[in-house]
Amino acid sequence: MALTSFELGKLKIVGHVREELDRAGIVAQSIRCISGGIETPPGIARLTILVNGTLETLDLKAQEVEDCESIVVGETWHKIAALIGRLAS
């Protein structure tokens, strides 16, 4: 069964976050990008990163996630960079 653009985008985002955290010298206990269920609204993927007991979250619209199917770019890239910047502080 092939993955959808949304599922591929979520995987690409998690991989991108891991790389950026490594570059910044930040060790994460957990990185997740979840959607569906009762914790996230429809059409939203929630990126969660746990670093040193601090949990940071970022909600991304389905289109933003799908746009990252091949590479994390544009506004989504900037949002993730800002999130990582908060973790580095």
C-alpha cells in the first residue's frame, strides 16, 4: 500500500526536524508528527518535540504537510526553524 502525500510529508518533516536538532546540538527525547484522533483537529498535523523535559508543539495544516512530501521548504521550514530556535534558547 502506497503512502499518501500527507503521510510522506509527516515522515519528511520528522526527518528534517531530527537533522536540524542534530545540527544545533540538541538531543530530543521524542519527535512526533500526529494527526487524527481526539488530540488534533481535522486537517491538522501536530508536531511535538520533547527536549530536556520541555514539550514544544507546532500545528501544521494538511496542505503545509503535503507540500513537504519531497522536501521541507517555504513557510513550513520557517515555522520549524522558529520552533527549534525556541528549544535552543
